[in-house]
Amino acid sequence: MKTYKKAYRYSALTKDERSIIVNLCNIGTTWMAFDKQDSILHYYTLALAQAEKNKDKESITMMHYRFIDLYIQLKQYDSAKAILQTVILSTPPQETAQYATVAASYHEMGKFDSAQHYYNIMLKSDNIYALQAAHWGLAKKSQKEIPIALPFYITSSTTMN
């Protein structure tokens, strides 16, 4: 923690805007080890405000994903979903690799239809990592559905014979 705070001070002195954001984010993430959600939110909020002040789209997106992950861990799904909507609206359709986090977040929340929608968008990508994530996500989704569908399939296939 001390190291990140010291790094933050040096970044502020040198006016290294990107490092300020990263260091604030790292300080917030460090608080996870101490289970201090209020401190995590405080530093993430500072990092997001700095990213917005700098109009740094990449850092804004990074901080949105950090908030989404935190809210999912805290089981505050409505808050995570609200930020997801912001991310979705700000992500150009051609950047399908970025939908991996959106799809995985919906998957984690148990919103499998929404996750499937974004996995399907990713299948149209030429990015190998997006394709891999899409196939993995769709496979995980089908694993959850198979135990539910299997007894009906067995019943229907035995009654037809």
C-alpha cells in the first residue's frame, strides 16, 4: 500500500496523468485484501474522475470494468448492470473483443440470455481472443442448460421408441 501511495505522489508531482489513474486504481485494489469496500470505492471513484478529467477513454473503460467486477463481488448486480449499459453504449460495434467482459459479467450475474447475445456478437470477430472467449462462454452456458434439458430429452426419446 505504501509503495502505491508513494508512486501516486511521484506521479502527481511529475503530472503523469496516466500513472495517477493507475496508481489510484492500484491503491483501491489493494484495499480488497483488507475487505474495505468503502476505501475501494473511494479510490476507484478518484481514478475514474481523473480519467474523465483527462478524457482518457481507455482508462475510463478500465475503471468501468473495475467497478463492474467489484459490484459483482459485492452482489450488487443492479449497480454492475447500470455500468454495463454505459460500457455497451460507449463501445463501438467493431471492437467486439471488448464485449468479452460484458458477456462474462452478464454470465456471472446469471443473465445467460444477455451473455449469449454478446457471445454471439463476438463470434463475428476476426480477433482470436474474442472467438476463444465467445466459444468458452457459450460452452459454459450450455453446460448449465444440459442438466435441465437432459431429463426431458431422455423422457421424450424413450417415449418415442
